[in-house]
Amino acid sequence: MLYHFEKGWKAAQSFCNLNGLFAEGTISECRCRKWYGLFKSGGTSLEDKQAISRSSDFDDQMLLAAAQRDESFTTQMLTDSFNVNHSTIVRCLKKLKKDRLLGACLFSNLIPMSNTEV
């Protein structure tokens, strides 16, 4: 993101590029704008400030069980089912070392719902 800023990109462009490159939900547009604000004020440290974190009652093991029970689930379906942000699902699947499931979920998000050609 700092690279984008230094090249003159807008925060919205950087947001779209990063989410397109890595995965949707990698960074929020609001967070991207906050980083750009920091860069504009002269701050170039890439360390996040310590934030007050709220405790999470999200159960990684329930996510794992759901993803393994039905591998046709997409990350968006898991997001809706668990009522959490998409980035939470992606982060948890990575943390659980279930990149295979993450890849399958992300790929299935791209498969058209019908077999008709567009």
C-alpha cells in the first residue's frame, strides 16, 4: 500500500488492487483510507498501532467442521452462515492451515450458478 501511495495511487485504487490480488476482504476500504491518511501526514511505519481488541466468540472449530462437512460451501456462504466478516472466514481458514478449503471456497465463488453460456 505504501508503494501505491508513493506512486500516486488513490486509496480506492489501492483497496481494489489489494483485494483483487489477494482475496476479497483482505483489507477494508476504510482501513486503506486510514493508512493513506497516515502516509499523507508523514508516517511511513508499516506497523499497526496497538488497538483495543474485542474478545471474539467465533469458534474456529465450528467453521472447520462446517467447511469439511460440505465442501461446496463458498466463503460467502460461510460468512452468511456464521454472521461474520469475509476476512474473518479467510483468516480463520488460513490459521487452521486449511488453505485447500480456502482455495476451493474461493474458486467455487467464481463458478457460474447456471450452465448457460453468457
